Amino acid sequence: MRFAKAVTPPHQPESKMGFNLPAMRGAELPDLVSVDVQDLFPDIPDAIHNYGQDVAPVRKAAEDALANVDFSRIKATDSVNVLCSEHGFGMMGGTAYAEILKTIRDMVVEKTGATKIKLGFACGLNRVEALEILPEHGLDKHYEGQTFQFGPYDKGVPIDTEIGRLYGIGIAFKANKIIHVHYDDPRELHFHRLNGRAMKAFTMSYARLETRSVYHTQFPTQSANIVPRLIYESDFIQKKFAFSTTLSTSPAGVIGVEANNSLIELDKVLTERTLRNYGKLVKLFESLDECIVVIDGHRWLNYSHAGGMTSCNLFFGPQDYLDLDLNVTRKNQTSAVKAIVINYMWKQAFAMSEIPVISAQPSISRLFQRRGVEKQFYACEGLTEAMEKAYEVTDTRKVIVFDGTYGAINCSPELAEEFITKAPQVSEEVEQVHLPKWLKQRGLVPAH
């Protein structure tokens, strides 16, 4: 069977958050190939934008979506915080997400006359993220210097909800009105299970550590999703909430932009779309029995993309997190991942359960050794050596590279053949069995 050559992944910019940039990308490994996601599942929607392409279609999609939003909630004298999150800039280089943020400011000024508009950046770990990312995309200039960063350790603000008092980040909600700007890739299904996904940021991005940890660590099941929803539905938030805008994607890339004054209604649209667009790839990943994962993306270990799917979709498999009838937890995972080769990521000494971790460069090895990670860890001098070690400890040649790609999956021929062989049956099962059930569980009527 003949396959296409590995596709060139998104560029890795220099970052204080990251290790040394690698001398060799995963896609440059000998014999690596790629599989087009639309060859696997032809019904995956076409993209209007992918990495390196013109962002004009994204702006047009954002303008069209915002044309259906009621801007009257924002008065000319209001202060407005446009709230974004770090992960959106890790999708296809971040240019599409940045373009939406620029379009929102332009249209708020045009439609309302408001000028006291700030861009709030929710950091995943520290403020360096915003200091690097906002200038990279020209957002500091577009917002005329009116930007700020925040994280879960910043001063809180009490938010009274139906389950008691929770705490948001004070600076995020300091304005008269807020605009929530997010994205819909299927990361962290093991947390939200695509049940209220659009509201997740109200804990993971906009909440104090005390409240964030309730969602992040103290709820092992989908019951956690009540926390962000009740924060969003609180009187405190509803008085400030103007509208939400979301970058809409498929495994092929950006497919559009959605906006709504009601996050509940927007969540319904995004949930059905994500189930349809990503459900088959989710089930295909679940069907794998073994593989070596190469992490070669610009962000965190769990959140690098391959064909639009995040690495955590493999790490926390193969449980069916989309089936809400199943009581699955992260503690009983039996992942198909047999080894993780780290070629590049942001700095963290993080290992998954009993999965061997193999460093492809000394700067990564030093951090793991300094932190004393008590897992199987192997230090190598380069990617080629690291792959040989991975083959040795796993006895498999099935390789997948998470390097930020949408539209195609860079992998070994052995894994490519497995993807292609299994895809037709997975497609049939999702269409006839899983998708109708997923939609019914969430109270969504299948589109005809």
C-alpha cells in the first residue's frame, strides 16, 4: 500500500516556556507517511483555513456569525473584557483564533461605540504565555495596549451559585460586560465528556484555584460539569455576559465561526457538530491496540494535535467518554500508548501512568532527571536514537506524531495501514449506533 509523504507541521517558535528547539522534527523521520483525515472519513467537513493559509475567510466567517448577535447589551459607556484562553493559540498556529479576537474588537466598536475594550488572556501556567503570544499575533497593538493576563492564583471574586459560593478571577470580571471567546477541539474529553463543553472555561480559565480544583481534581466523572454551568448561570455572570464566539473546527481545519448571546444555545450547536465531525476519529483512536507517540508540538504534552485530535484522546483511552451511560474514570485506563517520545513541548516533567518516557534531547532529559520522575525514563541525544529506544522497549513499529497538524496524521506505514483498514467499520458503527445514542443522551435531535 502506498501512502503520501509526511506533511510539514506548523512552525515551532522560540519560547521561554519550551525546551531547546529540536534539530529534527518528527515528520522528518525516515519512512514516515501521512494519512488524510478525509480519506479516512469523507464526510469530515472541508476547511476554510489551515495553518499557513490566508485568514481572510476566518474574518468573513466571524463577521457573518457576529451579524446575528445582539450587541445592545453593550452600551457606549461600558467597559468590556474580551476573554480568551491560551490553548486557542495552539491550534493551527493560532492565527485563526487571533483573527476572531481582532474581528470582535472591531465590531464591538462599530456596533456599540464602546472604546473601553480590553483583551484578557487566561494563562495555562504563567504570564510568560501572554507576553509571548499576544505580540506574536499583533493583538497588543490591535487592542491598543489594553491587554492583561490572569491565572488561577490571582485575586478572586465571590460568585454565588445554586450550589453555594464559588470564586472567579476578579480581574477577568472587572468590566461591565464580558465576551467569552473559545474553541471546540475535542481535548480533555475525559474531563467534560462533551457535556457542557462550551462552559468549561468558566472553571478552567476564569475561576480561582479553589473552584478550579473542584472541577479539575475532585470530580472523577461528568458530574463536574455542573460547576462551570452554574457559574455561567449565576446572576453575577449573567449581568455581565454579552455574548460568546467560538472557533469552529473539524479534523480538516477551521470550518467556521459560531456566535450567540446564549452560551447554552451555542453549546448545543457545538456539541452536535463536534460529535459529528470528531466522533469517528475518536472511535478510530479508541480502536488502536498499540502505538508509540512522538510529542513534537508547540504546547503541552497532552494538547498537541495530530489530524486535529489531541494527544490526550489517546493517553486517556480507550474508554468511551462520549457514552454518558458508562461510568468510566481516568483511573482504569488501558491506553494503547506503549511509549512516549518527547522531541519538543513546553517545559514539564510529566509522565503518564506506567508508560515509558523517552527524551530526544538533553535539555528535556535534565529536567526529568532533576525532578526525579519515578517512572520508566530514558535519556537520548537525538530523535533517531530515541526512536530506536522506543522500538526496543515496546516491540512495535506503529508510530503517531502529535506535531500540531490538522487535515492529516503523520504516522508510520504500519499505523497508516491500520487506520485505513479500520476506518470503514468505525464509520458505519458511529453512524448507525454511537452517534444516535450520543445525541439522544444530550437531548439533541439528529439533523436530517
